[in-house]
Amino acid sequence: MMSFSRVYQILRREYLARVKNKAFVLTTIMVPLFMVGYLVFLPLLFTGSGPARLRIIVVDVSTGLGDSLAESLEKVEEPSFEISEILTASQAGRNSESP
């Protein structure tokens, strides 16, 4: 049976072998830096001002929900949507055939 001191020596040697590894040191430094960068800089990228009003066309292929979708989008405050057209499947097919 192994004594506790022998087990401790083995654990210590294994731990130090892992800690002294370059990959361990780099990971220990890089992961917190990445987390801080993710939490600080990512929101800064998305706080820029986009277009105040988005102009879209609703193409309703077969569901018949185009009008309902257009009404729902017009109720959204940020960003606001301007629905320029609501096309059904037959209208969309005609528009794609025209030059």
C-alpha cells in the first residue's frame, strides 16, 4: 500500500508538469483576455447607429400571411420598417419574368 506522502509526491509532480507547460500558461492568460474582449468590445460593435428606417418587400409564396406580417412589422418601433410592397406567389413570378 502506498503512503500518503508518496501519493502527494506523484500528484505534485503531475501538477507541476502540467502547469509548466507553455500551452497551459498561454491558455491561462488568453482565456480571460478573450472573455474581457468579448464582453467589452462586442457590444461596442453593435451599438453603432444603423438605418433608422428599413425598406422591405414581403413576398408571400403560399401562406396568405403577408398582410398580417406587414402589419406586425409596421408596429415594431426600433428599427422601423417601411413595407413598400406585398407580393403574392403569382405576383412574384410575374415580377421575376419581366426584364
